[in-house]
Amino acid sequence: MYFLYIIQNREKNWHYIGITVDIANRVAEHNAGEVRSSKARCPLTLVYYETFPDKANARKRELFLKKTAKARMVLLKKLKTLSSSNG
């Protein structure tokens, strides 16, 4: 099983979209500064994930969100609304 995930640093209003097979380990790698693109933006929190049966479908969804600003913004706005209503 593959995961598409979104991690975020709310203070810096920054998010990262990626895929992995081990979501807990991957988020830990980001927070340990082992991922160059997120190293300067720690601490990061997992805010969203989707599951996929294979890498091809997970990668397809990742590229769609990265290349389609409107789809990404709709999803991030939905996440923001959910997080503000929870607390």
C-alpha cells in the first residue's frame, strides 16, 4: 500500500506533498531534517493522507495535486476548514 501525504508547518504557511510506503517513518525523516526540501521548515505535522494500492496511482495523484493549483488549493482550503472547526 502507498500513501500520498501532506505535511505542514502552520507558522510558516508551508506544505509538502509526497508519497511513501511508510508514512510514520517518512514524517519522522522530514522532522529530523533528512529531507532537503523540508529541512528548514521543521517542525512539520501530518495533516492529510490518502491510500493507494500501488505506486503508479499514488504518483499520479501526487503529480495531479502538484501540477494543478486549483485542485491543490481546494484540498488545502478543505483541510484548513476542517482543522479550524475541530479546534
